[in-house]
Amino acid sequence: MISELNRIQFTQPTHYQGGERKSTVAILGAGPAGLAAAIGALLDGNPTVIIEKRSEKASKRTNTVALSTTTIELLKRGGVYQGMLKDNLIYPETDGHCSVRINDLEAALKKVIASLTDQPVIHYDSKVKEIQADGQTNLIIEHADGNLSTIENPEFVINAEGPKSTTNELLGNRRIEVLSKVPVIAATLKDGRNIQGIFSFFAAIGKTLYYTVAAVYYYVIYLFRLIFCSESFFSPKRQVAGALMLKTPGQHYIGMGFTKEKSEQLSALNQAVNDKRARYEKTKDAKAKQELDSAESELRSFVNFWVNISFCAINAFALISSLTCNRSPFSYGGWRPLDKFEVTEIGADKAERTFYRKGNTAFLITGDALATVDPTTGLGCNTALQHAAHIQTVVSGRDRGEDLDQLLTSYKDDSERVVRNIHYNSTFSRATYRPDLV
């Protein structure tokens, strides 16, 4: 069967002039983790191919990630950071960090990959259908049109497909839950200022006062419980059991944690909406539509209230910044109305194994295929980009003649340490991430 299939060829980097033989690298997934791994491989002269299940124009992830100083230093290799800086795609911070939209980061990584070779590297609308390991390891790739191709005997397969990795399923690499799933509101605000004219101005002042009193009420209770109830950071009473992730028009995220009581209220409201929507879609009668509208209005009121509480924190920060940074407290904009939102569930889990070896081929698991993190930490993208650097030490080590089993053991130890650290951070964040505790 293999001989009848079209072969997907590995792309040679143009700067590599030959000499010592280099390992072939097949990368599954063209997100930040997979693209960063591809840059490392191509810079070191390794023939590389990337398989991506999405279409070429499907990357619309406009959420923003804050890049750490370590990640920035790694992105300077190959000129990724310099390219983003030149194209005005990053937002520098005073502490050496910077923020960038995920789609802009992916575009910058792809631009560097394109500069390293004159042949296509990424095969879009494709996914791994089968792993054959009879004598040599072959990946059977299925394309959107139903045709099959093969990647023959890759020496390294980098699995960066994400948490719902089909390759992990084919390898029998099951997911292990680390933190239980919690309800999360993913909300987006409308663009433009919401304060226009003198009447709107006084209305905004009244709104600010109302929600400020509400916020003070909740946080006074929080401080009272913290001081007089002797609750430790990891007390179940202080665990965040849900979260509000609010995306502002500047693409920055603001967060607030919910305790169990509020999360149960959120889940109940969301379940009521789902139940009444299902009933309306089944019956299409006026009463069912009225009940659905009422349930949606109640859920939206809940979300709106906590969005506005978050704005109180933003306004307080703006006022403090204006006093310490010589900025106008009005430079942060006024209240912005809620645009749209959805309620989903997010937890933290990990893959059972960090690598597999089948014959001459080593499968290395990275990115969200290796571990997912709680939404309150924000470490996923940074960890994946930094982890890509260690992947290349394994590949280049094999090219230097080092023992593969020892390299894989080192990769396993490092990967497990990374997973432990990010999940510890998730646990700590759930205990301390601005919970309302009422």
C-alpha cells in the first residue's frame, strides 16, 4: 500500500550546504509550538515537513499572549522577534515583557520559515490517519479531498497537534486530568468609547459609583474571611471554581475568579439557557421563545454585573497609574458595553507519556498535546515556545551521534518537570486569582 501512495517530501533548508547527514523531522501542527520547532530544525539544517489540519486561512486567533523575557530571547533566534518589532506587531511592556496576538505571532513564525527554504514546508488541510510501524515507521496522511499520502520513515515526529490530538489517540497516549473543569465566561467588549455627551458622562459616573460600592462590598467580605477565618492559600474555600475572561478591544485579557457558589450559579443559568433553547428548537412556539429570551437575559445580566465589577478594578488601576506614571486617568477610556460571550468549561490535563519510540522513529509530544493549563495562568504559549528549544537539542544531539535513549530520557525528565511546574502554577492561580469569595 505504501508504494502506491504519493510521498510527502521533506523540505531542505536553503542555507544548508550538505556535509554531515541530518535527521528528518515531521511536525504535526502549525501552531506556535510546531512552528517554533520547525524553525529550530531548519536553522540546524534538518529536512522538515509540517502537517496542519487547518486550512491556510483558518488562523483567526486574535487573543493576546504576554511573552516572557526568556521567550523573547528564544524568538530572537532566526529573527522572529526582530520581524515582529519591525512590523509593529508587539506591544512592549516596561518590565521587559511584550504582548502579541496569536495570529500575528504565527504569521511572524511562518515568515521566518519561508525565508529559510524556497520550497513549501506546511501541508494544510491534512491530518495523520494511521501510523504504520512494520520494519520502518510511516505516517499515512489524509487530505481534505480524501486522498492519502505518506511520510516515510521520519526520524523525529514532533506532535504539536493540540489537546485533541489524533496522533496521541493513535499512539494510545491517553489524557490524565490534573485540575477538574470549571465554567469560564469568555466575553468580548464592543469597540469605541461608551461616554458621549454630558448626560452619558453623568450616567457613567453613577454606574461607576454603583459598581464600586458593589466591588467594595465583595472585597471587604473577602478580606474579613481572609483575616479572621485563617484560610490558607490552598484551602478549598479559596479555590477558584470558575472564571471570567474578558477580552477588551485592545485584545488584552482581564480576569476574575469565581468561587464554587458563583460558579454553580453560572452553570445553572447557562444550563437553563441550553435547556430552553433545545425546547424552542424542538417546538418553535411563542411561549418557548419567551422563556428562552428570559433565560438568556438573566444569564447576560449575571455576566454584565461581573464585567462591570472588573471595570472597577481597571478604573482603580488607571487612577493609580495616572498618579505614578504621569498619565491621565481618562486615557484608559470609559465603560465599554458587552458585545458577546459564551460559557465554556476549561480545566488542566496532561498526556500520559511525553515520548514514544517506534523503530528508528522518536515521537516527541509538546505544546497542548503534552499538557493544557488552567485559563488563569497564561503560561501555555510561553511554555510551548520554550519547550521547542529543548526539542531541537534532542534532534541535534542525535545528529552528533549521541545515544538516542539517553536523549529521550533527558527529554522525558525535562518535559515532566515543565508539566509539574505549569500545573502547580494553575493550582496556585486557582487559589489566588482574585476570587470574590461570597
